[in-house]
Amino acid sequence: MLKLLDFGLARIEREATMSGVSTHAIVGTPAYLSPEAHNRERANPTFDLWSLSVTFYEVLTGRRPFEAASQDELSAAIRAGRWTPVEKHLPACPASLASFFSSALASDSGLRPKSTQQLARRLSALTASS
């Protein structure tokens, strides 16, 4: 039985400052936060779909899609969509799998699945084509 757990708190919180001005702080595991979260945008359900896609990539390859030497570099890579193509880790992967990740990890949220149903359909299409 496979169990998947996430103890990170992937959300953006308001925090008070000494000047009384509110800022937004990112709370969560940076490697799994969507580009929008790194841009400190208001949270929405697609944040979790992006994070789940990162997890799928990691389960398949044993590596995270975004690699960087620092948190700032990681955040910049995620916001810019600079991730390691899945084919680098899995040279024999089908084009449909590479296409899935190109969409699911796109920095442009308009290219990514909008719902769990849409993500499930894309995953089902992968299994049907193999």
C-alpha cells in the first residue's frame, strides 16, 4: 500500500510588521509551491494541482523537476518554468508523458489543468496510450 503524506503548509499568510503594514509570507515547502505562490498571488485550487504534478514527477524520476543552489534561485526557476525535462531522467519515456509534464508544470497557469477532473483525464489518456 502506497501512502502519500505532506506535512508542509502550502499557503500564503499575512504577517504583521513593526510598521503595522501587512505583507504576505510564503508558508510551505518551496519546491512544491506553484509559480503563483512564489509570486505571492492569492491561493486557488490549481496551486495544489501544480504541487501534485511536482510530486508525480518526483515519484517517476526520483528527482525534483526544479533544481537550484538556493531558495531564491529555486523560486526564480519555478516562476520562469525552468525545469529539467522528464526525458533527461527517463530517456525512454513516451512523448505523451513528456507532454503531460510540459503542461502540468507550465509557469503559465492557463496551460495547466484547472481541476482534479481535468488532471485525471490527462493521466487516464497517458495510460490509454501506453
